[in-house]
Amino acid sequence: MRNVMREIDVPDWQERLAAYLPQEDSERRDLQEVMQAVRQDGSRVLYRERQNGHITCSGFVMDPTLSEVLMVYHNIYDSFAWTGGHADGVNDFLAVAVREAKEETGIRKPYAQSGEILSVDVLPVKAHRKHGVSVPAHVHYNITYGLIASKKEKLQVKPDENQAVRWIPMAQLRELCREPQMIPIYEKLAERMRRCARRQEQVLRAIAPPLLAWYPSHARELPWRQNREPYRVWLSEIMLQQTRVEAVKGYYQRFLAQFPTVQALAESSQEQVNKCWEGLGYYSRAANLRRAAVQLAEQYQGQFPRTWKEVRALPGVGDYTAGAICSICFDLPTPAVDGNVLRVTARVTDTFCEIDRPEQKAAVTQVLTEVYQAGHCGTLTQALMEIGATVCLPNGKPLCDVCPLASLCMARRNGDVLRLPQRIEKKARRKESYTVFLLCCDGKYAVRKRQEKGLLSGLWEYPNAAGILETDAAVAQAAAWGCQPVEVVRTTERSHIFTHVEWKMKGVLMTCQTPAEAFVWRTAEEIAQELSLPTAFRQFSAFLSES
């Protein structure tokens, strides 16, 4: 997997340039020159065909500690220098900077420290030849961004453009860079990246007071918020994993009605739990719930332990769930950091590090741990959950105008809200196809339990075979099972999407003479009332009555 800075249209690129605040007189003069060219020629400055001067974009690439810089030895300049390239008509300057850093160094996973412009400089370029073509002297209107990359990344030279790619400690830059006029620029960029990192941490540390003030009057009324009893909080957090709130409400109430206490859950059978969970998906959660309940009953007399480490050790409980339980129920400074919280913090701090990276989650968790205050731990945890669910929404729909963190939000100030959070590009779902058999014999249908390991392990299913079988092949399969097929009544098509795999399914309703011993045979009513069929197979149950 790799991260991708997707190029977007930035129609307000001129306004963003004009809004840049120079910090030195030389920058002020350079910005004036750039904006004069923009006012004079508009989008023409994005193209290298404007020979006297055009926009280029550079990435000043540093390691996560901000102590070393990644540089290439450019053939043109006969010196180690930063990465960068021509805009060539693209108005997404940040995307250009990231793209050029990848192309020039071979790194695959750089990310922008933030979306703010680090520097705007007018840089003279001497006459030279490139790819056998003479290029006259001109200037680059250079827009610079700070980028971060791991030193573990593999580096690669582009022989037609550079001789070497290497990490250089900032202390050694003066002796390795043969362009003395660039040293002050590089040093100011490094310092500005360090300053940005400090500002991002300061902003993250400042979010608690506005969230604590906002939450009491904006919290939704949810059934699991009626009290802070650990069993109820735990159950809700497990159910809410990868599942919408509205979908969980009914399941939560029914589950509590059937299993009102940890002890009741521990004394249940897995089949009872699965049936109550039917349709909610991710059934490993149900299995872990019961396993954890048994452990609580045996080791803690049905009560929850009161330390993060002990709660985290329960089956199915990860860092997020342990943090939620311990902060909400026991007022411990244990943040519950999931994708929603990481989205909020990425936007507030204008951080482009992909929120899927473990190091990003660890960094956010560490800072939040230090801002939790005794007596308000549970409230802050729930406030972070709430703002991510109701205000700082995913998929480009944040409600910034009503956000209590709007005045702090760096992404809002830099125009990056819709671009964040960044995520690692994931592999496409694997696609599989199956033929699902609805075998009917004397009013009963064949079902069987899946294997105890793997997808939907231990749950009930209609018999199935890999691949989409034609009628003759389906009949032959039923015969091989010993069902003595009589007639294919009808067929249907269904599909189901899991996290990492997508199933395409053909359902075949077939009458049989013999209830083969390989299967359990139940009426449609018994299947509906007694057996836990996951949604992938349960969707075929309605097909049985279509006659």
C-alpha cells in the first residue's frame, strides 16, 4: 500500500498566493514580483512556455525528527538541492511538490507536514541544456511546502537529472551544498517546519476547553449514554465498531433485554448470542463479547477491572475500546482514538500524515493523554466522538460554521478541510463468486455450519460451492452431496460486500428427494427463528417464499 496525494483543481490559487504572509523583506519583494506576474498573465505563469518566469513547486523533505533533509545532486546545478519541478499548468501546487519529490528521489510515501505554504521565492536559473535542448536564463516563481518522509524508504537516482540522492543532516548542509545563496533558504525552511510542528501540537493541546464547553448542550441522546455502567458502555462500543449508530440502537436494546448483565452473557450459548446479533455483521465481535464475559465472570466476579491494561486484555477489546471504557466509566486519562478522532485532529492541526499510520495514531494518543483532566475524562472522550459524528463529518461534508474548534482549525485557515484526512491507498477488494443452494426436501431446507476459522466462522449458511455454476453443474453438485435433485425451480443473483472481499452469488432453488446427512434440514420458519444466518446468506431466505 502507498499514499497518494491526489491532484485537485484549486480555483482560488491566486488568492492563496496573495494571502501568503512574507516573514522577511526579501520574501516580501519576491511575493510582489510573483503577484505582479500573476496579475499580468494570469494562468500563463503556470506554464514553462512563459520563458522569462513561471511557477515551480518544491518540497523540502525532512525526516520525522526534522533533523535531516532529503536532497538530490542535480546535474544542472552541480550541487545537492531540494526537490521540485514545474507546475506545467497544474494549480494544485502541493500535489506538484509531492509528485516531484517522489519522482526525483524514488520515495513512495512522503506526506505534507501541512498544507500551508512555507515560502515564496523568486529563484534565478542560469542558461543550460536539458535533454539536448537549450534553455535560456529565466526565473522560477517557487512555491515551497514542507514534506515528511521516512529514512527507511528506498532511494533511487534519476540518471538523466541527478547523480545522487541522500539524507543530509542540517549541520552538514553548508559543506555539501555548492550553492551558497540557497543555504539561508534551506535553513529558514527547516526552522519553519519545526515551528509548524510546535504549532500543530499547541493547537491539539488547546482543543479540550472548547469541546468540554460545547458537549453538554450538543450531545445526542443515545441509549448507552443513560449511565456509565461499564457493561453497557462496553457493549455499545463493540457494536458501534464499523457500524452506524442508527443501525446499532435496536440491536443494543434487544441485546440488553436478553443479556442484561455480564453474568447473563457469560451463561449464554454462542448460538444464542449469534442469533441476537444476526444481521449486525462482523460476527467475530459477538464471539469475543461472550468470551470476554466468561473471562469477566471467572476472573472478576462479573465486574470490570479498573485499569486500562486489564480492560485491554479482554478478548475483542483494542486500544480504542479500552480507552473509551476507562475514561467514560472510571474517569481515567485514556483517550479513545479511532478514525473519527483522527479525522478531527488531522483537520484541526492540518496534518497530512495518513491517519492509517500507527505512528500517527500513537502521536495523537500521546498528546491527548496529556490534556485529559481529572473529572472530565469521560466527557472529553465523548465530546471527541460527538464532534466527529455530528460536525467534523467525513466525505467532504464538515459543518465548519458550527464547529466549536473553528477558531483553532489550521486546515480551515489553510483551505485544506476537504482534502483531509489523508489515507493510505488500500488494495481493491478481492472478488469471489459462489453458487448458493436452496435445497428443499419435504418442506425443509438444507443448512450447515461454516468452519470454525476464517470468514463468518462458526455461523450457519446455505450450502454453496465456489464459482457460478450453470444448471447442469449445479444439479451435479447437489447429486454429489447425496440429495437426489428433482427440479431447479428458479435462480436469482445476489451480492455482498465485506471489508476486504466482495461476493457475487447465484442462488439456486432446487427440490430434492433425499435429505442428505451432510446437512441439517429445517423449515423456513425454524431457520428464521432459531439459526443465525449472516446477511450474505440471510438475503436468500426471502427468495424461498417467492412462489
